[in-house]
Amino acid sequence: MEILSPLSFKQNSNRSIGEVTRSALVKIGVPESYCRNFDLLSPIQIVFKGGICINISVENDRLWFWSFFSITENQILTNIEKILNILTQPVSYAETDRVTIGKNTNGYELKALINPCTLSDDSLFIEAIESFYKTSSNFQTLLDYK
């Protein structure tokens, strides 16, 4: 007997992450020719005007969005009050309703664990991307990251 997990990517989608992302991007106006060569085993990277980059991947059967920022710990500490304000703002369809920040080898990442319910409807997936984009953009603007 298999126990179903409401948090499992595989158990909540009959499409790959590449198919879900491709379908959503085409619906928001990205030319289909740009969406043909997704490597379904690797993270999908979407770079927006202004330099915001959102990575989308499945890790340990969970759907993640993240953005990398090449910033220092000192920049984090200098702006901690403003960063805390960003981290406590709701992000649509994030499992905890919030992003987290994590240290990486060369900087920091904003990350969100995304609710698999977004996989059932492209408009929900688009809303999740837009909400995460807004948070990443606010973070970039705050740190004057260019």
C-alpha cells in the first residue's frame, strides 16, 4: 500500500517540471521557440529584464524556486531590518507563505518551497512565479544589486 503525500511533486503532477514551466511561460507570452530545449533533469532558469533570475527545480520530490544574489554577509547585516521585512511578506503558493534566505558558496539565495497544487493549473503556477519574482525584485532593489 502506497501512502500518498500532498507535498510530493510526482504524486501531484502527471507532467514534468519542464512541461509545467513551458506551458506556463507560453501562456504569459514567451515565444514557444524559447521553451523547447528545457533539460528536464536540470533546473530551469528564467532570466527577466532587469537581471532577476528565477531557478525552478525538483529536489527530493519537492518543487523549489530560488534566486541567487552575489552579496556579502556584511551587506546582509547592514540591511537586516529591510531584509527581514521582505522575508516576512507573503509569497503566493510558497509552502510557508514566505521565502527563506540561505548562504551559498558565492553569496546568498532566496528560496521558496512551492505548493504542488500549482502544478494542476498553469494560472496558479504563473501566479507563484510572479509572486516569487516580486520578492526577488524587492530584494535586488533593496541591496541595489546590479
